[in-house]
Amino acid sequence: MTTLAIDGVRWVNDRVSSVRWGNFDPATNDWAAPTTIVDVQQVVDALKSGKEVRTLFTLGGRAFLGPKVSALPYTNGHIGIEARVQDGQIEKSLEDLPPV
């Protein structure tokens, strides 16, 4: 079973504007298909539809699924994303992902 995973972000004015993501297969520890760079709104739409989205970090040459991603409403009506660390997960955030 694959998981939607984000392994890179683009920042504009301290907010994520785009992400590099795709379907990651934890069983094979590899991408199920090539990643793409998309507007953050596509991530928000996936979250709204009930899909789980995770961060993905490479440590020591091995990929690890990181915290789940959730939607984050801003006061101006814009909706962005954030990573939420839960017990037992590596403590990484979107800021720790490489730029795209």
C-alpha cells in the first residue's frame, strides 16, 4: 500500500507554496511512481478528501516516513499545511525538507 509523501517544499513569505510529492511504498522503501511538484492547494484538497499525507526524510541514505501533514488555516482565509509530530515519529518538520 502506498502513502502520499512530501519530500521537498518551496517557501514564499514563510508559507509553503509548492511541494514535491508522490506515492511512496514503505514496503519497498521507494517511490511507486515519479514525484511531481504541485501547488500546495493540491495537498490541501487531498487532505480534505480524507487522504493521509506524510513527510518523507532521507537519513543515512534511507527514506523514513515522518510526521503526518495537516491543513492549517490562516487568518486571511488562505489554507496551508503543517507537519504534526506524534509519539514514536522522527521529530522533523516541513522546514527540515529540502527546497524544490
